[in-house]
Amino acid sequence: MIRVIVIIITLLGLVGSTFSADLPLPSSEGFGSRPTRQSLSAPARKPLQRNGPVLRKAGRPSPLAKGYSPQCPIAGRYAVKGSLPGTARPYRGEAIIRARGTGCYMKWLPPNDSEGMGDYTGGVLTIQWTFSRGGHGVIKYTRAASGELNGIWWKDNNPSNKGTEKLTLIERAPRG
């Protein structure tokens, strides 16, 4: 009988520790580190930190940390609102624009997963982009007086079928 009680207590202890490892710890900012299960088979995970609406691993710099250059003065994080080519079907998301080489690199964040390179000249940003699942095209944004970037985009295999996209600044890339 004592042996059965010891086994039950041991099992309850293991089950309790398994469930508690899945619960986030509270912190002053409301985004604490997650405890990890310590096992021989899996290394401990790094805790996540809050960076706007996107969580990132601790110790990694913000994607905007070195985003500004005179060749890409519009570097920053943007809210995306657009419509697909040939339809009025809307989509939303976020994008990061940062300096790379002598131009601007742009990465659309999930659910969209495309990226591209281009340049910013005379108030116009032109990006040659590629979808992660294949397909590529061009998007041309014109900077409005309000600072918004209004774009027209198309796929290379169908340049007459155009979509629209508007970028609104959320966070400017730090200078220096």
C-alpha cells in the first residue's frame, strides 16, 4: 500500500512539472521568460523578448538596429495594407525596410513571406521582390507628403495585372 502511494505521488509530481513548464512567468512588462523542461535530449530554449507585435529571441538585435543609411533614408518598420492584382481583395501585414549595400532591402513579415532589393531615388522606392514559394515581380512606392508610401505592384509574368499597397510608418530605424 505504501509503495502504491509513493508511485502515485511521484507520478503526480512529474505530471505537475510537465504542465508548469508550459505556463509563462509573469514579469513587470507582462512578457516574461518561459521556463524550459530540462532534459538530456533537448537543449534549453532562449527566452523571448517583446519587440513591437513580433516576439524575438533574447540577445538578438532588433531587425532595425543597423537599418538606416543615406542610400535608404526611409528605413523602418511599416504597417502594410494592400489589394491583390485584378481584385479588391484586401490584405494586411507588416514589412521591414533597411539599408543593405548601396540600396534598400525589404522583407514582408508573415503571413506574407517575400523579400527584395531596390533603391530609393527622388521620393520613389523601387523593389525587385521574390516570394518564398516562387514568383517574383516589382513594386514601386511613391512617398506622399504625409510620409506614407503608396505602391503599385505586379508579377513579372503578368505586368499588366497590378495590385496596390500602402505602407504606414510604425517605427523609424535608428540613425548612427
